[in-house]
Amino acid sequence: MHSPLIVALDFSTLDDALEIADQLDPSVCRVKVGKELFTREGPLMLRALHNRGFDVFLDLKFHDIPNTVANAVLAAAEQGVWMVNVHAMGGRRMMEAAADALARNNMATHLIAVTVLTSLAGNELAEVGVSASIDEQVEQLAQLAQSSGMEGIVCSAREARRVRQVCGNKFFKVTPGIRPKSSAANDQQRITTPSQALHDGSTHLVVGRPITGAESPSDAVADILEQIRFKPGKA
Ligand code: C5P
């Protein structure tokens, strides 16, 4: 079993990202590359991380017409990323096209969906024409994502419990907003400890600043693995 930990490399440059990555052990955590870093450094960033042995979650949240998203997801897979994501709001045909593109090309890359951005408040959902509550919308989109061939979703740990009831244990619940015991909340509104998140159904924990901003990122990783009783030797 691999560690459930994914370290968010939210940096502006390749050099800054690698400075931290070089202090991490790819056998006990994966890494996430988001829009800013990828837009600036592109595939070079992915190659640098792959060369160091990391599994990479490319967090670009594609949302476009089915053909465009399918080709983008395939392009990510061809670069060897471990996981990539799309917006479930792109709809069934978009998600199916993306999943098909990976299957037809025998790609092992995991494909997951974002349901409702956790930055959105209930009234903002209404403003974009969605009358459902956030919880209802997350549940509906999680089910749609699953029946459209997605392997999981990004969700808050708070939502993971319900998603587990509706979509089962195996469906990935990749959860940010994780704060190890005794670390700062930063700008996260709803935070959960690593062990609580796993207990509530999270399958993967996305942690950024508590690790990347720590004096010793490797100690911060070790502390989290200790909290969830993950034994590195078993990876
Ligand atoms: O530094 P921190 O642990 O807050 O980083 C969390 C990561 O998860 C960031 O890359 C952030 O963009 C991402 N994220 C999040 N909340 C979401 C979705 C993604 O914090 N709802």
C-alpha cells in the first residue's frame, strides 16, 4: 500500500519547487503540481519530478468541450502523470470522453473530478444558477462523476463521509484542507486532521503549507505519517 499523502507544491518556479521536493522521499509521499507552477514551468517541471521518482498529481481541473478535455487529459497521461483532474460540471460526455481517451490508449493515469469548489459559498452557487445546496450539488456531481467513469473526486474531508456512503470505499476521495495536529490553519476555513480525514473516508490527503513551509519538510511528513500510523517500509 502506498502512502495516502500528496504534498501540494504550490510554488512559482521550478527551482523553488525542487528545493522542497529534494527534501522529500518519493517512497512516502506523492506531489501535486497546480496551475501556477505548470503554467510557468510546464512539462519540464513534470520531468524533473518524475526523474526524482515522484508520482505527480497534475491539478489543472480541465473544463471544456469533450474533445478538448479528452486530448488534454491524454497529453497529461503521455507525460506520465499519476493523476489528473477535470471539472464534473463539464458534464457526462466530457468526462466519458476523457476516460475513453485514457482507456483507448492503455493509460494507467488516474482520472478524478472536482465537484463544487470549496471556495464557493451557498449564495455564490445560486448566483451561477444552481439552486441546490452545496451538499446536494456535491452528492449529485459525485454520482455523475462515478457513472461517467471517473475514479474519484476532490472533496473536503467533511464531504468524504457522505461521498463514501453514496459512491463506496474504492472511489477516491482526495481531500485538501488537512492540518496536522498543532499546525496553523492558514487561509483554510474548514480543516481536518490527517487521521480524522482518513477515518471519515478520505483516500488521499493533500497537504501544502504545513509541509512546504516547515523548517524541515521531511520531519513534517514523518510527523503526519506517524499520526496516521503509516509505516514507510510497507509502501
Ligand atoms: O497549503 P494547503 O495545505 O492549504 O494547500 C492545499 C492545496 O489544496 C492547495 O494546492 C490548494 O489549492 C488545494 N485545494 C484546497 N481546497 C480545495 C481544493 C484544492 O485547498 N477545495
